[in-house]
Amino acid sequence: MIHVDNLTKYYDDFCAVDQISLNVERGEIVGLLGPNGAGKTTTLRMLTGYFTPSAGDIRVKDVSVYDDPLAVKKVIGYLPESAPLYQGMLVYDYLSHLADIHGLSKSAKEKRLGELADMCSLRGIMHQTIETLSKGLKQRVGLAHAMMSDPEILVLDEPTSGLDPNQIVEIREIIRTIGKEKTVILSTHILSEAEATCDRIVIINNGKIIADGSTQD
């Protein structure tokens, strides 16, 4: 599904990601685990096409990010650490706006909004203003945003950062449910978070992969 070969990213003279190589298979939930500043977010931003690598290649479904970046982006849903939500909009209006951007017909839009409301447990807040929601609820809206196009791959950057214990459990459950049908890659600096959510853990430190194996290993 995803093939990363010697991926490297420099910021001027600083090497943030240093020749990372890995494969992610269809249906895996993979956690990038490492301390803050290890290179996790930079790696995810290159995977999603937001950053251009300094060297190396990323192939998604055998398509290189250099050859057809738009095709790669079309199969990926991305939720950054701080979900970029329009605070003054109702949840329903915000998701409806996104559906329009993706070109969904009226019937397809209503069907998809219903699916996302159930998947992300949004039924009770669809007519609340986003700015009035807790961070945990905003993360759920962000997940619905990332899933709007029904992508094959979901990329999540620190999806439980700043949430309380109950909200963390809720987001974990949603991710595991999504992971039954999608390929999921998430980043975290918390070992217990990776253990509770992921099938496989890739440990990154100082821009390098230092371990890669099943959660049990």
C-alpha cells in the first residue's frame, strides 16, 4: 500500500528525517512512536504531500508522490495535531461544506454525513457551533473531516494530544473501528498510546528508525 524509500528532509542544514525506509500494508494500524522533535510530524507531512522530500521517494499504491501528487492525496485522509476547523460554523454546516467541496451529490452528501455522524459519534452535536465544543469533540469533527472522501489511508498526527482520559479512550475506539476497513498511520510520543491502538510500532529518534515490529514484539 505505502512504500517509503530512503526518505530524507532537511531544513537548511538540519536533518529532520534521515533516510527512513518502511512499507505499510493494507489494513495495518501503524504507530510512529518517538519523543517530541524525533521527526514524526515531518514524516507524516511528506507522506501526505504537504512537504516535498529533500531526497528519497514515497509510493502510494505504486504511484510516486513526484509523478502524481494529486492521485496520492486523493487516497489519503489527514488529521494534523490541531484540527483546522472553522470555529464559527455549526458541525453540520461545516461537514456539509466539506462534502460540497468534494463534489458529493445531495443524496450522497446526506448519506455520508449520516455515516460519519455514527462513525465519529457526532449525532448529539451536529447543530452545535464548533467553537463551543471540547477538544475531544473537536477531534471527532476533525476525524470526520479527514474521512469525508472515504479515503483508503488515514494519517493522524498525535490524535489524542491534550485530551482527558475518557476522550482518549473514545478516540482510540474510533481509530480501531476505522482500522478494520482502512490503513491507518498515526504518530504519538506515548508508548501506552501506541500499545493500545496499533498493530505495529515504528520507533523514530533523531530522524532515524531505530525499531520496527509488531506491538507485541
